[in-house]
Amino acid sequence: HPKLRVANPNNPTMSSPIPPNVIDQIFLWDRERHRVKWDETYLHECLMGGAEFQAVRKYAIKIGAHAWSSESRSHLLIRYSFAEQVQGYVRR
């Protein structure tokens, strides 16, 4: 749309119809969209308590399977390609 075209730098009397804060926000949204990395994960809930959580978390970090964890919730997000390996560890 012609009204949304950026102002000509050779003509200082023309300014953009888009407010500077909106331009900044669009730029920030674009950066945020490219910052996020998506991984398929498996949620492991530690039902046996803190000792299980610490052991599974330590093992997952050691093999490169750990994506995220919350000790207060006893939840671990494990990269999906390692899910069976971590489940096997838990069963032992």
C-alpha cells in the first residue's frame, strides 16, 4: 500500500505513517521468531521423589538428552530421540 512505503531519505518533509514504536515492535517480534528453537521432547514426571529427579536429570545431561527441567514440579523434558534410552535408565 502506498501509505505504508518508507519515507524517501532525500525528502525530509515526508515521514513514515508508521509510528517508530510500531516499527521497533515489528523488528523485535521478527527477532524473537528466529530466536526460538523447536525440539520434539518427551515429558518425564518423577513420581518417586527428589532422588529420582536428580539421578534422571544427571543422566539426561550426561548423554545430551536434557532439554529442560523443573525441580519444583519434578518434570524433565527429554529430547525425543533419547526418550527410550532415558526410560530404560529409569526402569533399572
